[in-house]
Amino acid sequence: MRIEPVFLFDLDGTLVDSVYQHVLAWKEALDGEGIDLSVWRIHRKIGMSGGLFTDQLLRETNMEFSEERVARLRKRHAEAYKRQADRIRPLPGARELLTWLTDARIAWAIATSGRLETAAVNLVALGVDPAAVPVVTRDLVKYAKPDPDLFLAAAEQLGAPIETAVVVGDSIWDMLAAVRCRALGVGLLSGGYGRDELRDAGAYRIFEDPADMLLHIDELGGRR
């Protein structure tokens, strides 16, 4: 018997170089609502669910957030992000990694905390057709990272046990979610989190970017 792995990929900062565009889009949205928050604090929250993002904003700013204000923030962020669509690029080796897995007949899917309205921009940049590849966005699950719902849903779409999955992400939120659903977490440094942060959150292997991961794919059970 052999365990056949499946790979579940985060999107922003993992396959697509878009983390800092998200940071700037959130900064613009927050400024538009008169909320002063440093850019570095925004970066630390990229990848977590929108609900947790809002909860942390409440703690850090001591402000009241109505449902209407939260909805406006999300809309402002999406509009600001989509204006940067022409600057979004795949990370080095991302397309090659996905092609290699496809050619090797190793199943893979995408699971992102982003909603479809912003994830669609990244999928176009990456050249991924959601009609052909399982893509699970925030719109499709009750809770996003660090809850494991996104990865559980992606594994289910592939028809694979979550225990055989390799979760690939760039943030501590990805790694925490992987630990919670008993998948193996692989961290990439391409989203701005440090090696020690990813390891402390549960990553069992850490690579620079998708290109580096492809060079070491045999370490993760990726064999033709």
C-alpha cells in the first residue's frame, strides 16, 4: 500500500505575489473609513478570516464596528485590490509546480481565505480555470483560517482524506489550520512570514517559494 498525497494550496503569497497589494488595498479601505492602522499591523493579519481581521481591528483601535461599516470596508478593499490587477503576478515556479503535479497525476486544489471577487484576479494571473480545478474560497465555508474549513472542503472536493493532504501556505494561519485538521503543513517564505514563525505554527518543511518547493518535491511525497 502507498499513501497518495494531494496538495492543497493557499493563493495569496503562496502561488501569487499579491500579499502587499492586499496590504495596500486594506490600508486604502481603512483610511477611507478614518481608521488609522500601521501597514505592518495589516500585513500580520493577511490570510486570516475577515471576521478575525475585524475582531483584531476592534482590539487594536478600540473602535466600534457596525455590520454596515464592516461591509463598506470589505467593498472598499475589493475595489482597491481589483485596481491593482495588472500588477499581480505568479510567484517564481508557481505555474511550473502546478503543471508538474498535473503531469504527475497528483491531485491539487486551491483553498483561499479571499472571497471570489478578489480571488478571481489571482486565478486569472495564475492561469487557473476554476471550472477545471477545485477552488474553495471564503464564500463557500462557514469559517476561514485559522479554522481548517477551507482545507477540509478542498480535500473533500478531491475525494481524499485530509490526513493524506499537504497544505502549502505562506502564513501562520495556514499552518495553524493544517495542524487543526491533521494535514501536513508546508510553509513558503514568499508571503513575508519568517522561517521560525512558520515552524512554530506547525510547518514541517519550509521553502523559499514555489520554485524551491518544486526542487524538493520528492521530500513531500511527490513522485511520478
